[in-house]
Amino acid sequence: MRRADSTTLQYVTSSSPTTRHITLIDPAKQDPNTAANRAMVAVECGSSMIFVGGSTDTPDEIVHATCKAIQEAFELRAFASSQDPDSEEEQWHIPVVLFPGGAHALSPAADAITFMMLMNSTIRRFLVGEQIRGAPYLEKFGVEALPTGYLVCAPGGRVGEVGQAELIQPDQTEHVYSYALAAKMFGFKILYLEAGSGAERQVHPRLIETARSVDNLTLLVGGGIRTPEQAVLAAKAGADWVVTGTLTEDAADLEELRTRISGIVTALES
């Protein structure tokens, strides 16, 4: 839902007393209605943003249908809240942001897009190629671009394979520092440290701490985070935002999803 009071970039980069949570929803893993229901549960449990994306081969019509369903659900909940003095309408005014696998996975229904350079890719496609392909469509759609440096850390998972990334190992703090500095010098406002979807381990805290030492970057950390303890570990190391996706997909039902996200958000806020 588009925010009237600020741009999405201002919202993402604004200071917060606690690390905030993002729920990542992969359009390839459920139908749009299920995605909308999961997004609503996530917001009820305290997620502060919804990412839509993840898979590298999801066509744009599926991405668009998912974004549209989530936005419509949020608008209905916001309207219902506006009629109830005991409800918080502002709760539903959070961004729905594309987290694309490429220029094929775009939607005019999104509020913004993580406009990413996969900085440690060894191929041109993910450094600038997909961005060039997608830019004219984003301009036409009026979707706000969030300038993002994207680093894949070991173990890397599928994104590391597809992106042909030179994975950053847990002991390569000098590497992540150099990348973070380069991201800042490029003018990126966001740096995303990614361990890979469904990774068996999360980004090492040493890498997060090192990236945090570079100022004027908002730090997002995702991949391999399934428990409140893992989320807190990333937060204490310096993450401004923690992203979870697999725990959403693996939940047996909405109540299990509610329990999982509530646990992580509560831990981050404590």
C-alpha cells in the first residue's frame, strides 16, 4: 500500500529503536489468495514490510497477481480499521516491495523494488544486464527503485549458483568491508547480505558487524533465519532489517505461521 507521508526509501532507511522484520513471499510457492492471507498474518504479527519475489524463473503475470492480491487485501483491512476506533489503520500502510529474480518478475502493483546489483557476481547479467532490461518498465510503472547492493555469502544456495557469485566466506571480513564501502561510494542506500533461500546456516555475525561499520547504509540480512534466536543474532550484529521467507512457506497453516512470525518479531522487539 503506497505511503502518502513518505517515499518507501525513506521508510526503509529511517531509524528504528529495534531491528524490523520483513516477510518474503515467493509467488511461485503459493497462489495469490494464499499469499495475501499469509501477508495479512505477517502484518498482524508485526512484520513491517512485505517482499514479493525470490524464485528466478517466475513470470511477471504471477508476480503481478500476487502483488495485486496483497495490496487489495491491505486496502480492505485498512478501510475496516478506519471504521473501528480500536483498530490501527496505519498498521496496514506498509510497503509491498518487489524482490525480483530478474527483469521478468515485475509488477506495477508494487510500491517499490529492491533495485539490486549482485555485487559479487562474476557475470554481467546480474551486475547491470537485468537492471538495464527492467529500468524502462519500472519507469513506465512508476515503481520506486530502492538502490541496493546485494552480497551473497556462504553457503549461498540457489541464488549463489544462478548468480555465479564468488561467495563471501565467514572469515572474509575484509572482503565484506570493501564491498560495503563500494556500495556506499556507488550511492546505494541499502546493503543486503544474503545466505541463500533455505540456507542451512545464516550470514555469519562477523560479516554483519563488519558491514555495519560502514556508515550511511541500511543493512538487510536474510537467508537461513528460521528461529527467534537466529534473528536476534543478526540483529545484535547490526542488521537494521531481518528477512525471513522459508519459515513462511514451510508453515503448515496460518496459525503455525502466526506463531512463527510472532516469535521472531517479539524477540527482535525485546
